[in-house]
Amino acid sequence: STQEEKPGFAQKKLDKQMTVSAPRPMAWDPKSPAALMLPTRNPETQDLRVDKFLADDGVGCNSYERSALMKLIAAQEEFYKKGNDNLKLLSRTYQRALSECIEGWEGDETANKDETSLEALKIVYAVTQLSDVYLLMPSSDETTDILDPWSTPGSVTADTVRYLRFQHMSDPFEVVGDGLDEMLESSQPEQFGVPYWKLVQTLVLRGCLDDAWNLISRHSLFRRCFEKSEILDEYHALTIEQDKEGFRVLQSLLLSAPLPGGRSEWNDSGLSPDDITQEQDDNTMLLDGVYRDAYTLWDSKWYSSGGDSGPLTFNPHAAISTIKLWRSAVIDNAALHGLVRRIPQLQANVIDVLRGKFDVVVFESWSEALCAELLYLRPNLCPKDMHVRTEAIMKKQGASVATGSNSVVLSVMKGDAGRALEVLYNLGGSSGAALPATMTSLLCNLLTEAGQIPRPDVSSSFNIQTELLLSASEALLSSLSSSEPDLGVRLSTQLLLPFAKPNGDDRIIATLGETLEHHGPSTDAEARMLLDLCRGLVARKSRRVLDGCVNLILFRYQYYLSQQNFGAAVHWLLKGIELECLLYATTDGRKEARAWEIVNASGVFGTLLCSTCLTTAKLLLAGLVEDRDENSSAGQYFARAEETVESIQEDDPSQLADKISEVKLLKLVCGLAHTITDAAGDGNSAIAKNVVSCLEENSNVDDNEVVAPLAHYAMYRDLLTLGCTILNRDEARSETSFDIHGIRLLMATFLKLSCGSKEPLSDEMSTRLVLGKGLERAFVAENAKRQDYGLPKHHGQLGSAHSSKLSSYSHSDQEKIVQMMLGPSM
């Protein structure tokens, strides 16, 4: 059908287009930084429904990842806070956190075994450990003039051997398979043939000589030599003694070998302190000239274990001379030759390997071949030549050197820091996973501090350090948004804070402020922790960060307000005042700021505090005036006022709030309520005194010398009513609670209400009468006080001295009487 056949078609189409294209309101959920709230109204029922969509929910974090994240970020925070320059110590802390995470994750049978994520995390750990070896060496100007780290022979050999064994080689006992336990428990393990000797050879190739000796000592011949047996003839006894000597020599060679990286895998992770060796290693000497702990000579301590940077302590000459002395004992030893004749397998599987002869050895991988070469052939290889030998061995073993993890190893050995970051970013830094992204950022910061990555110029449009920081922050927030949003925001804040500087990248401060603006802390402790972290930035006049802190405080304030916990709500208002005063308050050289300056500086929190105190004072005063038998609201308002005043007194040690007029007013009204409920004896006088303090106009030094009463105009009627009630009580009891000054204030208040109020006073005439009688009693009381100032006692009270009888007094007394009559009315 055509358009003309349907009247109103164009209008309906236009209405439909407008309906479809009409913008929908949306807002970020303050309780979750990644949740977007989209309200939708049902057109039929008009019911409002709020849908939430996660902008990026990440990939989640298990307990081991969360623990690692907290340790990693805490280590960086402490590093920058203390100004420490021990980059090696910081790197080892990172590695320890990753190692504990992987170990716990693998050992937990109930944990979700995401093999892809776990393998990616292991590669991240491997790259971090290799970067620690080759990218965190000090520059030439940080070491002695004689030693250059990249040209010092053997300075990285020990750490490289540990890296290869820990990251690239499997458990050496896996070569035996399922028969390992049976072989170790056997009285003749050598009867297992190839598996036994293959395991011995593998252990020797990797430098695990302690384990190798432990396995050799299970040989039946060793047991025959050292276990008690029957008495033998002279020939067999001599043979046994020769075998014993051969085993003793072999033991001394294996257990005192000064190999770089040590004789076992106990510290291949490199996480033990530099000054701790294996428990059985000491300075005893099994071989002449070689101590058991001589392998520590290969450990290059670029930094002292105490945390302070220091000179290079590695001495290549001592390490090389010691290993040469050990080699000479391996090459030429008659007792050892005799043992080899008894056990021929020792020659190919042990002795030739110790001598660096690998002609008949079939290596399992390039890493095993490189490890053996560094241990027995080239322990003094310079770091600058390490990648050359590694690449040659890779090619010889048929491994690819252009792609994959092998190319990464070669790049890092060359000192290519960018390649290390690229690998970490591709493995998980860009996936949204919190731990890989955070580790990528932390490694970038570490390499930047080490000078391996140049710091970009201020005018540069791209900053890799900032980009990785922001990416890690987003990954933390999104991955923890559904499970622990408080932890995600806290970790993100701690990650960004060291780099959130006034003269730094504005995007970091903007991201930090935006994160805080979208977060609603679930506990007071979490809110305080975030505020303490950001306090320094606010003090340095960061408005963006202050806006985020304002959101945190308002969230806690609104929470306690909804719970009717007014004391806690006021506590957070005072927190906000204190924080905002750091940014806005100025004293122009004075020691303290005035009240109006505090209110203006505290912005929304000062306004809320004034409004809260004034409203509470009004409600309490109105409740006191009303009949409490018919309306019990006074008790509720009294408790609210007490809670508010108590919170101000406890949570405002600097007494900033005490300079605000509304706070003073609330304290007066609260004191008034205390007097009314607990008064005894002179209660009326105390009430009258508080009423006068509320209505009295004073020059407020704290409020820019403004002359005004504390009470708001809306409270005048209740104060006047309360004052008239006291005057009625005074009349019944023949007492005087208000002096002339107090009555004058009540009359002035009555005049303001009569002239300025739109609603006429219902009891105007009775109020006038009460005030007049009160004034009369005030005059009488005042004159009674002045009687003691010089009037003759025989003339009685001042009230009996009428003007018609003044002639009966002396001239001097007449002057005094007239002065006293005129005095109170002035």
C-alpha cells in the first residue's frame, strides 16, 4: 500500500524513530567500578527496572593469584616509599611471589586447573628470572673501575645454570619412570642396567653431584666395602681396601666440586638469601685446597643482602683457580682409575662428564647441553658471549632460534629489555588477566629504574610505562570487580600511586581519580585505607584525586545516614572537612583558619555539617518546647544531638568544627536539653542562661567578625516560648532567672516575630504580660543587688523610696537613690 492510503504514516514513522533514537539514561554503579546501570521503564506498567552490565569483568582471580598480587604491589610500594635502590632484592621478591603462587596453585587439588593460564604464568616467571640475571646487572659506573659486568668472566654463569635447571629441565628422576622406588630400595640397583646409569649421568650433567653420589653409594660394591662382613683373606682384603680408597676419592671429588650454581637444585629458584648455603656445606675440606662451600665463589653479589647497593664482590680469579685445582684431581688420580676398572660404567657416565668429555653423551635438550658446558667446560664464559654459545648449542641440538621461547632467551641474554616486555605482554599482559598484566607493568618499572628502558621525554606522545600501568590497573579492577571490588580498587591505587605525580603523566592521576569516583567502599577500614593512600596527593593540590576521595566519604556518610547512625555519619563529614582543607584552606600567614574559611574550604562537607547541626538543633528545640507526654520526638532528637556532639568532640582533635556557628548552636541546645531533663535546684537559671546564649548577638572572631546571634530565625519562636515558660515558673516561685539583659533579648525576639512573621502570634497579649512581669522582677532583683553598694540600711528596701519622699533624705542619699532608679532602665 502507498503512503497516501495510510493517514498519519509519516507522523507514526517519525514517532517510532524518535522512540528508538531517544537517549537512555545511564550511570556507573558506585559499588562496582565496571558495572554500568541502565534504567528501563516498562511502557505498560510504568515499572522501573535497573539492568547492570559489566563493561569488562576480566578473567577472575583465584586465592593464590590474589595473594601474589598483594605481595607484588606491596613490594613495589615499599621500594618507592623507602627510596631503596636494590633492584635485585625487589626482583627476587617478585619471583618469590610468583613461585609461591604457582606452587600453591599446582598443589591444590580443589583449585581450577586452567592449564593455559598456569603455563602462561610459568613463562612469565621464567622471563622474570632470566631478566633478573641479564637485565639487572649494574652499569659500569656502579662497579669498580677494574670490572665491567658484561666483560667479567663467569659473572652470570651460576645464575644461568640455576635458571636452566629450574625453568627448562624436568625432574631428572623422571628418566627412570615408575621403577624408581624399586630401584632405590634394591640392594643391587646397578642390576637395573641402563636406567640406573642413565640417571647417574643425568645428575652429573646437570651438576647435581650430591644426588649423584647418593645414588652411587647404593651400588652393591660400595655396600660390600663399607658394611661389616666376614673375615676375608689377604688378597680380598687388599682389593676391598683399594675399592674403599677409590670410593673415598670419588666422594671427595663429587661433594667438594666448586661448580657454579652449586651441587644441587636446592636454590635453583635463586630466592634464598645470598649468605645462606646448604645445611651440609661448610668450610671443611674433603679435597686438598678446595672447601666444600667453594661453589659460592661463583655467586656474583652485585648488591649486598642488607638492601644497600654496593660494589661488585665477585672475584673471577679465585673461582677459576679453585675449579682448575679440582679438575687436576679429576684428571690424574690412581685410586680413581682403580675404581673405574672395577666399575667400567663410571668412566662414561661420571668421570668423562666431570672432565668435560661429552662425545658419547646424548643430551635430552639444548638446555642440558648448555648447562653441562657451563659447568665443566666454560664456567668462565663472559656474559656478552653467552648468547653466542647458547645459539650455537641450540642449532647443534636442532632447536629453533628464530621463533618461540628460544628466541626470547637469546634476546634477553643480549640485553634486549623490550623483547622481554613484548613476550610478557603477549602472554597475558593484554588478556585482561590481573596477575600477568600486573607483572608486565612491574617488570617494566623495574627495567626503567635499571636504565634498560629509557625514560620518555615529557613531550613524547607515547609512554610504554604509563600504558602498561593503566592496562594493569584496568585488569585489576575488572578481574576483581565481581568477587572483591574493594581489593581491586586498593591494589589499583597502590599500583598507580608511586607514579601519580603533579609533574607526571596526567592520565595516571585521572585514572586514579576516576577509579575512586566509581567505587563505594564496603567498610570503614577500606575507605580509611584508600584515604590514607591518597592523602599525600591531596596535600599536593590534586583536585582529581580529591574528587575521588569525596565520593568515598560521601558513600560512607550516606550509608550511615540510611542506618540512622548520625554519629558515624558526622564522623565522615569531619573526615571530609579535614581532607578538603588540605587543598583549599589558606590562612594568609595566620596560624589558624577562621570558621568561614573552613566552611568555604570544606565545600560540600562543611555545608552538610552546618545543615546537619542546624536541623538537629531545630528539631531538638521544637521537641523540648512540645509536650513530651503527647509527643516523644524530643527523646529521639536528644539522642541524635548527643550522638552528633559526641562524635564531633571525639573525631575532631584539631577542633576545626568548634569554630563553626552551627556546631556551637547545637552544643548549646544539647546543653539546654541536658539542663531541662537533669536540672535540680537552679535549673531555671541554667536554662535561661542557654536561651540568652542562643539569642545574644556577639562579634564572632571565628566568623570574620560578623555580629549575629547563634540561633537561626526559625528557632526564635521556640526560644521565646521556652523563655516565657521559665518566666511563668519564676512568677509562681517568686524567682528571677533572667536578668535585665536576658529580658531585653526576649523582648527584642518578640518584636522581631511580631513584625517579621507572616503568622501572627496566637498568644501575643499573654506574652507581653509575661515579659512585662519578668522585666519588673528583673528590675527588683537588680536593684536588690545594688543596695549593698552604699544605701543606708535604715531606709529599708529600694522599693519604698518614692519620689514624693525624696526630701526626707540627705542630699547625698538623694543622689544615690536617683542614680539607682535611673540606672537599670538605661
